[in-house]
Amino acid sequence: MNLTRLMVLAVTMGSLVACSETPAPMDLAIENVTLVDAVNATREGKTVLVNDGMIVEIIDSGTDFLATETIDATGKYLIPGLWDFHVHFTYDSRFTDAMAGLFLYHGVTNVRDTGGLLEDILPVVEKLRAPEAVAPAIWFAGPLLDGGDVVYDGINLPGLGVANATPEEARANIASIHEAGASFLKIYEMVTPEVFEAIVDEAGQRGLPIDGHVPLSMRARQVASKVQSLEHLRNYELDCVADPDALRATRLAELANEAGEPGSALRARLHRLQRIPAILDEDDTECLASTEALKSTISVPTLRLNSMRLNVPLLRDDFDAALTLTPASVQTDWGNAKTQLLSTDQSIDTTFDEWSMRRTGELHAVGAPIAAGTDTPIGWSIPGYSLHTELEQFVEVGMTPREALYTATRQPAEFFGLQREMGEISVGFIADAVLLDANPMEDITNTRRVRGVIHRGDFLNRSDLDRLVDN
């Protein structure tokens, strides 16, 4: 073989090797974007490469890459996908089928369902987790673990809870819930201390996180270190008076329920009896001790719900537009509620609402963990839309925009031990993100300015999102 043919063969083989080593294109590239999350410093001029649902590389804009789909995000901001950490898919059946689309439309890519009967919630979970589903990821608790008297009994209120009159009944219920695939447990307000301890023990053996309300039979400082999150600031105020044990003794006598009241009526009566008096009789020393104890758990204030008499959702400037995306019967009912509200001049007591704002600010000021949840669709809460209201109110009570973003990204991931997989725009993290038209670090209301959503690596542009809520 002559020299010329050898040279040609060498060049040909080199070309073949080079071709065989050309990397396969990435699934998605978000180019020329500013990265914003609650953990890392803001990073400008970046390109995010996504493959198989994961962030695999973050490079400087202008660096060469290969991608099947490229999104030019010049002038845009990429944040982690948002969580709504307190939702109820089965509370109002009119919302059940619409909620997934509403969440994604508003940039919510992960939700924690905090209470629903297994026969109701399991079909929803199966539908949302189907391979072809375009839906937020869902974590669920199954039924509320209530006491012998059940608040959400399906008779006086929607059916969300089950009775746990004894520790043995609680352990049996937990076994069924765990077998059904629940992600965590939810303790409710009517349980006894003995049942509470059994739930904590059984959850520990099964490796299940616990969420809950402070039971009326207990005090917040007794409960906080034994659960991973607590909702609504519920019954926190009862642990802040000069003699919290005296209030508890009164509650224990009433919880015997010798008259056989429905659980919902008994709970409501105890709230009316003690809530406002406790707030008006707050003792600084006792409250500081309670606050210190609450640093050991995540509080989910659902502030937009707790303060809704002070900050009426129906009266927000942007509420009517958001309402048009909901089911028709909801639009009618909530529209009528707004008309009625505007026609009344009855004075409203906002003591609890003002306390909720203040208490959330106090918890934040001492470093107590806080996560963002809305209780949607309860209390005129539009799925997805109301999560942004929660973040705005967090800033109102003293958080920076970065701290508020933490409550809806990193803090929820930590509850499930997923902080190495979710809550950041970082290599090796799940590709859940929201593309915004403006910087939320400058103004937290900019989280509403959703241009697109990346969910498990798939990019949904504005048109795709609009179709999800097309009524």
C-alpha cells in the first residue's frame, strides 16, 4: 500500500472515530437565562442543559452545546419549580379534575395533599402519576388521623378523616395507609395524647414523616419536636397564655364529649371558647418558650387563609381574571360570594388574622422553619394562583424575597429528605423549574409572571400552559 493510500485511510478512520465520539444531543437547553434560587447566588448568562428529566450541565452562554430543543431565555429568570405544601384534591369535587392544570399554569410543579380518604385520593394519585399525565408531582397523606370524634366525617363536613379512638385502632389505620403508598401521615385535632404517641411511634417504625395540627388535648410545645410539620398555626395561641395548663384542662373536660356533639361542632366550640381570649391574654414569657419549641418543626401558616378577613382573596385586583380559569360552577358561586361581600357593611373581627400575620413574622424572626401552603381550594383559594399570594404575605411579615422563595422550594424538599434532588437550579437535580419574565428577587410578585414551566424535563410554553386551563 502506497503512502498516499495510507494517509487517506488514516484520515478516514480518524473521521469515523470522531463521528462515533460525537455526543448525543441533550433533550432540552434553556439558553441565555439568569438562574435564581434560594440557595445559590444569582447566576447570569447561563445555559441549562437537561437530559432524561435531570439538569446535567450548567454552562456559560455562548458555549457550544447540542440539544434537541432549545429555548432562548434572554431576559428571563429560571427558578426551581414551586411547591404548594398544603392542598386537598378531594375536598371539593368540582376542583379535583381541574387542579393539576391550574397548578402547572401557575408554576406549581409539586404538591403535598394533606388529607383525603384513600378511596377518594388513590384514583387521583394514579391519574396524576400516569406516564402520559401532564400534572404536578404529588405526595399524599391519605385520611386525617383524627380522634374518636372526627371533624371531617363526611356528614357535617366533607369526608377527609378517620377515627382513631385507641392506640390499637391508630396502628391498624396507619398500616393500611402505609400499604396504600402514602408519603406521610397527618395527625388531626381530636386525638388523645395516648393516640398521638402511638401514631408517632408507628410512623417512626415505618419511616413516615408526620404532619398535623396541634391536638386540642395537647400543647404546641409538647407536639413540635415529635412531628415534622404543623399546619395553620393551629392552636399555637393556646400555648401562649400565662397558664396554658388551665386552658388545656378545660379542653380535656370538653373533649370527653358527654353530650355526643359531632366532632366538627365540638372543635368549633372549643375554638370559639379559647382562641380569641388566648390571643388577647398572651403572655410574653410563655409565648417565647413556645416559639423556641416550634423551631424544631416546620410551620405551614397558610397565611392567606388565616388572614383572609384582613386580606380578602375575592377583593384582590387580579382575582377575577384568575377565577375565569376555574370550573364554571365555582365561578358562579364565588362570584355570588363576592357580590354578597360587597353589599354588606357588617363589621368583621380581624383579631385572629392580625395575630396570624404577627405570629408568622415572629416565628421567622427566630429562625423557625416555614413552608408555603394554601389549603386550596378551601377559603376561596384558586389552585396555583393562591400560592403566590402566600409568598407575597410572607414578604409582608418580614421575609426577603429569597427567604420567601425558600419556603416554596427548598423547605418542602427537606421535609421529604429530597434536598439533594429538588429545590435548586443545580447539576444533578430534577429538572423542575419555572421560567419567569421578571426577577422575583427584586419583587416577589414576579413569581406570578410565568413564561414557561419545565416539569421533569419537559418544557411547557405559554400556549401549552394556556391549554391546560382551557374551559
